[in-house]
Amino acid sequence: MKPGSWRTQFRMQELQSTPASVDKLFRRSFGHRIPGYPRHFVLWFERPGRAPVPAAYIHQLPFHNVYLAGGMCVDASIYRQLDKETFRAVRDAGGLATIIMTDTYDMLGDSPAVFGHVDEPRARQADYRAGMIDTDRAHLMVYWRRELPEAEKRRLIDLVARHGPF
């Protein structure tokens, strides 16, 4: 398989609102509807002759000049629908949760950072693979999208920590 060719079966999309199939995936993971605030991202699994299905979802909430990533969820049944070669390629890319996280980074404009409030161990591992690091605050992780002075990093961490869980 050529590098990146697994992507022919997946398509990333930002949506203003989410269709029922995405809400169903989110409800299975979190037990409630997707929050109504922006920005919604879906990684669609596409097969010839079939309707696309949501493989993964995440929202990126604008907060001051950074983003708060939340609601990451994956339809694990998608893995069972992949042929062995595609499965290995997706796994080698970090898995669906890592893919959706890293794909959204490039879609967030000039924001200096993306934060995550992460308690679930598998989500934490996906975020590590996506380049996030722990902060000195419980459950708070960050992906620095560009170099910043340490004082500015501290200011942003404190700002997001004051926001509370998201």
C-alpha cells in the first residue's frame, strides 16, 4: 500500500451542525447530545456504493485565541470493516482518534494552541500520539502549534485551567 492511500477511504469534514448519524456516535460515547457550540469535525468512512458513516468525531471550541478540543469519539466497528492492509496503515497513522485530532490542527487557522481536558486513558494515549503533552494541571493537555515564550504558555495554561473542564 502506498503511504497515505488509506485516506481514499476516509474524508475529513468540518460541519456547522451534525447529522443524526454523528449524534448517535456521540451519544453512545457520552450519553448526551453533541453540544451546540462550534466547531464540529467528522472523519467519514466511505465505501463504494454505500453512504458514508462517521468513523470519528471531535469538536474544537474557540476560546480566546486557542481551541478547546472535546468530545472525541470513535466508532470502533470501523476497524473491523477494514481490510488488513488498510487496518495496519490506519493503526500505523496512530488510529482514528489520533488521525482526527491531528487533521483538525491544520484547520484551526492561526491559533497558537489546542487544549484537551483528558481523563480517559485511551483518549490520553491518542492525544500523546497527536503531539499533545501534559501540563502541570490535572487532566489538562496541550498541543503547541507554534513556539511561544514560556510566560505566554503559562498565561494560556492558567486561562484554560480557570475555564474548568470542557
